[in-house]
Amino acid sequence: MKIKSNSYHLEIRTQRKKPYGLLRNSYREDGKVKKQTLCQFTGLSLSQLQLIKASIQGKTVMKEEFKILSSHEYGASFACASILKELGLHKAIHSRSSMEWVKSAIAMIIGRIVFAGSKLALSSCTAFSSLWEVCGITGDINLNTNCYDAMDKLLLRQQSVQQTLAKKHLDNGTIVLYDITSCYMEGEYENSELVSFGYNRDRKRGTEQIVISLLCSKDGCPIAVEVFKGNTKDETTVLYKIKEIGEKYNLEKVIFVGDRGIITQAKYREIDHDLVKVVSALSHSKIKELIEKGAIQISLFDKSNIVEVVDGEIRYMLCHNPAMAKKEGATRQVLLDKTTAELDKIISSKSKTKNSRAIRAGRVVDKYKMAKFIIFEGCDDDITYKLNETKIKAEAELDGCYVVFTDASPNDLNAVETVDTYKSLMHVEQAFRNLKTTTLEIRPVYHKTDDRIKCHVFICMLAYYIVWHMKNRLIPLNEADDTKGNKRYSFDFIIESLKSIRKETVQFMNNQTFTITTPNEEQAKILDLLGVSL
């Protein structure tokens, strides 16, 4: 006699420390208890399996039986670490990427993207982030060992890493973008050979600084960074950097692109033009010299076409930007109005001061840089002035005019390509904005030794290398964004969105397990574009 009585239940087991569940049916047959396996649950956490088991048994799960013990940032750190490894940057740092210091270096690079801040703050982020764990480091983080010692070892690998990036992104005949910027420092640097006063591009008066050079591929991918002394002039780094391209990166021929302040006419004559062809632009004064020489004429600056003029080995591309012309004319008029208003005030003043009217007037024209447009008559307190209308008119004719020059042949770059190549320097400017502002926050620099300062800048450059690739992958998201100025998908928004994907420690029925929060639709789309699977 066969009697079948069904009794469904979930049996939880473990295999290689991973839980799985068997949905089984218990029944009696011929007086014997038998079991039938209906299906198997895999890929679920222990707490999830216990919830299913309680549900089958018809039990109500009490709130006190389910607790979230901790919650840590996970999504942003995991995504950046995944992309870093996909790009092979961990192998570029060292072939033995499993070494502790390499993992620490990777954590500092990713930490620059996700949190920025000081190394001290980064070493303490285990309280709220899975960053160090994602990079393969568990337990307590030691500031000296995991940060400072790792920085010292990473700096020794800088040249090797940059050679790897150059080999990957540059080849013979390629276009190389180059620019420099300054980074102001705070505090005292008595023993530093790098930190000093110099021309401050940050408009931060009264602070010492360092100078940073950046070499990029033609599409703006960062290749190499270097820190110079704070009073280093732009043009003095050019010959050294060109020599480096040939010797350290094994490139036999490149097109070197730098702005008008970096490639001066004097430095141009010293460049090895067999190795390097140059694309740059002329300063305002050099344009005037060419006009006075008769090499070019004002009438050649066309609003809709690029006019090419050849003078020996150099090709000049004459361009005119109407929007720039309007802006330059308006700016000059504002400065002239401010200058004349203050001059009128000085001349009409009857009060006696320590300095004569002539001295005060001279300070005004120097302040607004309008001396070339003002003609003074008289001396001391008996002065008058008038505007030099001839010079104002001559200057206005050059509004919006600029000249891009190159010694590359038309076969390498035609006129339009030459101008577009020069404009691609905006990629380096964008890189500096990312490095110096909210994305990576290279400032303030908390380190006091030159080597640590250099490594801090290098870490920021490597962080931007990842950011650059992430932004390229997210282009479809930005293209679908609001075009009316209300951009939603800024890079900061992307990182903050991914940060909200959490790794949580859950306690259920006295058992602890880990779970990753499920990405919402927007986060899933971001991860998909980045090519990252949680």
C-alpha cells in the first residue's frame, strides 16, 4: 500500500564555503520517508536562502531577526578598480601586481577619483568605504606603510609607467600635445628645491608654487607628467621635453603642439626639426611684425576661410573668429572706459597728495595695461591726456585675428587640419581643469618633501588617465543629456551615483552575510556603458 504525503522544505547546504539551497519534497511511501529534490538555488546569500526557507515554512520574519550591521561605499571603487585593471595599469605599475605596495598605489589612484582629500583621510576611509578591500587589502590601513612607503616605490616606477603609456598611445608620426600650468602651495617649504615664487597662473598672489607639465596624445589621453621648479618659464621646458620624446619614448618623428607662450620664435630655431615638426600660434606682437614686414596683410584674415601663407619652411594659417573679435573689442572698450574715468578723477582732483598727478596717472594706465592707447602731455601735477585713436583703430583691426603656424608639410597636415590640431590643445586645458578642480583636487598639496610632491602629482595624472577613459565610455550618456545647459550626467554625478551602490553586512537569524545593493535602472545603464559587472 502506497501513501504519499507531500511536505515541501528548503534544505540549506554549503560547498566551498558558498551556500546553496535544495527545494525538496518529503513524503512517505510504503511506510518509509523519502525525499525528492525539485530544484536548486545558487548564487544567493545565506540570508536570502534563510528568508526563502522561512517563507516556505509560513513563518513571519520579525524585524529584530534582520539587521544591517554596516554599510560601505562599493560601486564607485569597484567600477574604477575594474577599469584600471582592464586598462592594464596595474601591470604597468609593476608586473607583480599582487605585491602589497602595488595594491596600495592602486588604492591611492582610485581614492583620488572617488574621495580626493589627503592620504591621512584616505587611510581612514575603511570605516565607510570598501576601497581598500576592493584593491585587495584587508585589515587596518597604516598611513606610513600603505601610503607613504607605497608612494616612494611608485615614484621609482614613474618613468617605466609613462614609457608603457607612450608605447600604448603614441607612435611615429603622431601628434603630441604639450602644456604647463602652475599649482600654488600652502605652508612652508624651507627644504624644497621645487617650491618657489613664480608666474602664478592660478592668480593666487603671495603664495609659492610648483610648475607641472603634461604630455597628452592627440585626443587628450594623458601620457606623462613632470614637476618643475615654481619659477620655471614655459618656453625653457620645450627643448628638454622634445629630447625626452626621442630618447625615452623611442619616437623618431612626431608633431609637437604647444601654445604661443611655450614655443617662442627663439626656441623654434633651436628645435631639431628632423625629429619634431611643430604646430603653434603667433603672439599678437609677432603678427604685427609680419604685417609690418609685408609677409601678410590684414585683408587676408577671412571670416569664413583659412588663408595659408608660405614663408620659407614655415606655413602660416590666417584665421578670423568673429565671436572672439566682438569679445576683444568689448573688453578693450571696458578697460579704456575704466582708465579714462580714473584719469579724469585724478586730473580734476584739487586735493594734495604725496604723489603727483603724473605718477598716479601712470599707475592707472599700468593697472589696466592701456598705456599704448594714452598720450600724456605736461608733467607732474600739470598733465593732460588724450586717446591715441590711430593705435586704437589699428588694434581693432586685429580683433579676432590669430595665426597658427607649422613646419609640417601639407601632406602631413593641410591648412584646416593644422588649425584643428592647434585647437586640440583644449584637451590639455581640460586635463588641467580636471586635475586642479573638483574632479581630482590636486590642491591643496599636503606633502612637504619634493619626492612626495612629485608622486602626488603622478598619482593625480594616473587617476585622470582612468577618468579620461571613463568619460569616453560615457559619451552616449552625455549625448542623450539635456542640451539646454541643465546637464545631469556630470562626472561628479556619475561617481556619487555609483557610491550609493553599497556593500552591506547583514545579520539574519544570528547568521552574518554580505550583500551588494541592486543597482537601479540609471546605475545599471552607467555600469553597462563603463563595461563593469558587479
